[in-house]
Amino acid sequence: MASYAKPRFWAGLAIVCAAALACSGLGRAEEQAPAVIGSFPVASAARLAGDTQLTRFVLDLDKPIQFRAFALPDPDRVVIDIPEVNFRLPTGTGANGRGLIKAFRYGLVMPGASRIVMDLAGPARIANSSMLQGANGQPPRLVLELEQVDRATFMQAVSPDAHPENHQAANAVADAGPTVAVPETVPATKPATSDSRPVVVIDPGHGGVDNGTQSGDEAEKSLVLAFALTLRNRLEQDGKYRVVMTRADDTFIPLNDRVKIARSQSAALFVSIHADALPKHEGDAQGATIYTVSDKATDAEAAQLAETENRADAIGGVDLSDEPTDVADILIDLAQRETRTFSNRFARLLMNEMKTVTRMHKHPLKSAGFRVLKAPDVPSVLVELGYVSNKGDLAHLVSESWRERTAAAMAEAIDAFLAKREANAAPAD
């Protein structure tokens, strides 16, 4: 963004942001060596047993692993953090609950670390957690037992030390050992580079433990990743931009980290890729929609979608939505006004290009309070490629030729938007 900005304003903004970052501690990068794992353990089965008084969770593995388990409130859930695991579980595992567990999900949260998140049907405490060695023809098993408790007991067990950001689990540490150390997800500062090309950040939604919407065997996280990789490849063909992906594999990235990636790279544009769905009782909808950020949603559907997307961190096991802002409010408010103007301009360009190659929603331009679009100094849009709940849209989403055509149209819009910004930013002769 620096090459396009007004020098005095953005210089002042940079000073304030740097000071705020220093005060908040967000500018410090603690280097941690990633866990060294030769071959990832394989999880082959998971099951629930018991009732609303005592519920047991069992995960079958091919080798013992280290893990930790802890409870979190609002929504009530139990999180199990484990090293990176190759989940080879039958389709639909975890969708149906039993006893104290309404449902559970699992996946990668970052390289070297996986997570299992259990949604609780009521207050419960971890009564027992253990890693059983394989014996008598049975594989190694991770076993967790939950016991029904009252609300006060549950909240007492959820101590500050149990929060994963403190790297402790005082309420339930597994017998198998400490948590595996994992590297920082996001660089604190822009890496040193002589590459002066504009940076385009592509953000495939969801990932890892967060599947997003689902239609049969097709999960949103996989559909949007496939499209994002196609778009990345298309943009890199011409060599005009440096393309950064918030995730390039099945990894869970918290919402605020996605924004920080864009800001740390001084991105010229941030494009978040998603796919929507409507519950069966709400009828049918089809076509792509382009969202920009706004404090007031354009309609009820936009508001509902933003609320759902903004819960991604809670879905992933940890909700960071209340973390303090890392920048000064006054200058940021000024920056946001300009940034939102640019975001709206790009959204219109994108709509005009996309409608030539794919079906658009009857109201293709909308706005709502998406957290992932709130970088104050990076023009940002969120593109819902279509509805996985609509057969026609789903057929497009799984089609390689459709992805190629639509990615090419997006690339045209990006070219037009950034070419105009470069021209406006160029010094007069």
C-alpha cells in the first residue's frame, strides 16, 4: 500500500501503528522451532459412548501421541490439542453427538498441530484423559471422559491458565506429556525483500478444524482452496504481482491472523474466497456475491452470513474476537474511509468482470461487518463464489474449467483496479 498512499498521511499512520504495536506486544516475534515429526500419526476411528452423566470420547491411532485437553465457555466446548495427525476417519464422523457432546470436528490448525473441538450439550468437566498404549490387538487410543457438572463448577474449571494462549492447560494436562511447540502463524513484520511489485493476498476461507459449509462430501474449505490456488496461479502467470496466500493447504488460520498477514505484507489488495449455503427450510439461492465491510449490513442475509463467518475462531476452538485493537482509533478511522472507497470500487470492477463468465446473485453487491475485511489500510472484499446448497452452483464449484474462467475474470478486475491506482499514485512529470 505504501507505494499508492499519500506520503504525509501514511507516514503519520505508520508511526502511530508502530507505537501501538510496540505497546501491545504484537510486534514481537518469538522464534520457536517447529516440532520435528518424521511421519504423521494416523487417526483411523473416533467414537462416543456413555450418556448425559458421563460421556467417553475415544480416538484410535497407529502410534501414541502427546496431547492436552481443556474447556472453554461461550460457546461451551472442550478442545484437544495434538500434534499434526493424518485424519483418516469415515465421512460424517463427529456430525452426530451423544450424551454430553453435541458434535465434534477435527483438523489441522497450523503446520505441526491439529485440534479436536467438541461442542458440549451442557456444562461438563474433564474427569479423565489418557493415552493408552496398544495391547491385545487394540491400537493406541486417546481417551477423554467428560462428567456432567453444574454451571458454577464448569466456569471454575475454565481458569485463565487453561487458555491455549498461555500455553498451559491447568485443568487437564494429558498423561502423555506437554504440548508440542508450534511456530508462529503470522510474521510480525514485512519480510525484507527488494520485490517492489504490488502484493495481492488471497484468503481461502475456513480450513483445518473448520469445514465451513458442507454439501454431501464437498466441504467449503476444500472448494475455496482449490479456487484460490487457481487464482494464485493465474495471477503469477503475468508476474505483475507478488501473491501471498493466507493458507495454501488444509490449515486453520484465525480471522485476525488473516488480517495481520495482509497488513504485515503491506498488501495492495485482499481477496477472501468463500462459498455460501442456505438451510433447506430457507428455500434456494444461487450465484456469486461480493461483499465489502460495513458496520450496517445491507440486508438480513448479509448480517446473518457475517455473524456466521465471524464465529470462525470459536468454531476452531478459540475465540479471539475480543482482543484489543493494535492501532490508534483516530487515524485508523480516517484510513478506513479511504480504504472502504477503494474496496467498493474494486467490488464493482469485480462484479462487472465476473458476470461475463458466471452466474451472479440477484443482489451481487452487499456489505456487512466481516472481521476478516477490517484491515484499515488494505482494500478488501469477500467473494461468495456460489451456494453449495444449490446443485447448479455446486457443479460450478467442482469444475476445473469453471474455476479457470472465473479466476481469469477476477484477474482482469485486479489488473484494472491496480493499474488505475498505480497511475494515480505516479508522480506528475
